[in-house]
Amino acid sequence: MKRLNRVAAVGAMCVGLSFSALAQNVKVTPLGGIDGEFCAQDRALVFEDPNGTRILYDPGRTVAGASDPRLGKIDIILVSHMHGDHIGNAHSKAPNSGTCASPDLSVSAMPNSNAVNIALAKKSKIVTGSEMPPFFAAKLKANGGDPANSILARFGGSVTLSGVRIATVSALHSNGVDPDHIGGELGRAMKEAGIAGDVGLATGYVLRFSNGLVAYLSGDTGVTADQERVVRDLYQAKLAVMNMGDGFTTGPVEAAFVMNELVKPASVIASHANEVGTVGAKVRAGSKTEAFIKAVKVPVHVPLSGRTMEFDASGKCAAGC
């Protein structure tokens, strides 16, 4: 009986240690267009620090507004750049509206954006780099929010909020503000002239979570030397979220080069497919997602909407992948 009690005690201790280890992981939950799939418009990811801080990255068009039941508490919103598929110029009326190839985008978020409307409803802080913070501060103020909740983290600097350090890094991509965000006579004149507002350079992010995990969020970018010298050598990122959709950003071959030769993380989350990436939760044959997975030398995790993945401090997937 004593031996059985000792075995039971050891078993209970192992279970307890297992739960303790999982509690130290960073959780990543994609908020895409269709549950269990990786779809054309999917951009949004929620990162949850072990301390409970929740960060929404590029809400885009697949988060069904501030009332989307999948959001929960959102402490911080990161916007990589001002294009509609990242800031959210429109969004679906509810999760799973439309199809994977053509999601419902019937709800306009203009002139505010999905990101601003979520920040107002959740009382979130919006962290951006370059010249974007004044734009978000003005939008918050115009809608009764606190402009101080728009926070700057410019290249080479960082801010630490709720236990998570946030730094911005370069992203080689355009970053114009749609004139419909501006409105009025100025917005109309800009639209007629075919020009967008200037809010500086697009950005990527490097996050350091309380468990020590360092994650690189590429935003939309081409290949840059900073991905080696800054993201890898300075920040030593172990998890990467990498765009690979081609045309507007790096394609699968170029994105794989960034992962294999420049950043060299322990794990990668594919992003910005711009096409149907999965069918029935399986990677679609002949897709860019498949090409990217085959070309990358470390594990590539496909962000299936609603399915939470967990990553330890070393950047390796500990659960849900």
C-alpha cells in the first residue's frame, strides 16, 4: 500500500510539473475567416503571455468587429501597417461568414478601422512604430477614447507593457493611409488624385514575453539585411511569423530564405497566404503554403483559425501544433 501511495504521489507530482510547464508557454490563437482553416484573408493572431496579457496582431478583416466572441480581453493591439487587410477597412459580420476563398467582408469599418473600433471597445493600447501613432491617437480622441493609448515604439527602441517588451523592426513594404480614413474634402481630393496619406515606413515587431520567448512578427516585408543583423543577431528571435503570399510580399521561396539563412528561428508560423492554404485542415496540394513548408528547414506551423498553439521559451511548439 505504501508503495502504491508513493507511485501515486510521484504521478501526481509529474502531472503537476506538466501543468506548470504548460502554464509558462505563450499561447497563439489565429482568428481567421473559417474555423479550422488557413484562408486567403487570414492575418489576425492573438498572443497570450503566461501572465495573462493578450496581444492582438493585425486584426485585419477576419475579426468580426469588436463584438467578435473570440476576442475576449485584449490588452494591446499591434498594427504592422495601414493596408486594409491588416488594419481592417472592412470585416465579416460574424465568424465563419462566407468561404475560405471569399470571406464575407460586408461590414465597413471606415473611417475608423477594425483596429481602432476594437481598441475603443476593449480599452486596448495600440502600439505602432514609424509615424503611425499620431494617426491612431487622433482616431481614438475623435471617438471618445484616450489618445494616450496610442503608443510609439520606433526603430531601435522598445516599450514594455504588462510584462511584454515590444520593439519595432524594419519591414520593406508600402504604408499609405487610404483617403477614406481621412474623409472630408481633403480625403476626397486625395482619392481623386490617387494618392494616400504618408505615415512613414511599415514595421515588423519583436516581442519578448515573460517566459523568455522572443518572437519576430514580420508584418508585410521583403528580404532585408536587418532580418539577420537585428532580428537574429540582436534580438535572437526563436519564433517567427512570416508572410509568404508573393506579389505583395515575399513569396514562399524568398520567405524560406529569410527563415533558413537570416532569422534561423526554432519554429515558424506561416502568414499572409493570399489564397486558400488548407482544405479540411490539411495543407492544400500545390499551394504557396505547401511550397513554403517544404522549403523551410525548421518546423512550419499552419495557423488554423481558432486552434491555439503553445510555444515554450526556446520557440518550440509544446502543444496544439
